[in-house]
Amino acid sequence: GDKARLTVQGDRAVLTLAGVNSMALRDWLAEARSGARARTIEANLSRGGNGLTGTVVVGMGGGS
């Protein structure tokens, strides 16, 4: 929706969040791990009145 934007950069994807609830982020991360074999590399999140805001970087393609 309008609360998240996904940008793919080579073998990484950056998810930018603005006011997303933690359950929605949890569900997205589970889907990314399962479907794309993505793993979280870095997360910079803050919690505010509207939910989580920040970025999550995931590496795609499995790896070790």
C-alpha cells in the first residue's frame, strides 16, 4: 500500500516503511524468507504513534 515501498538493487531489496504495524512487517518478512529466500541484512526502524517507520534491507538468493 502507501505505507511501504520496495526497491530492488541487485541482490538486495530495500523496504522503506512509513507507519506500518508490526504484524504487517512480520508477515512480509516471513513471506520474503519463504518465497524469495531473502534474509534480513540490516534494519533501521523506529516506533511511533502510527507504527513502524524506517528501512529494512534484505539479501536475496539464499546465500550461506
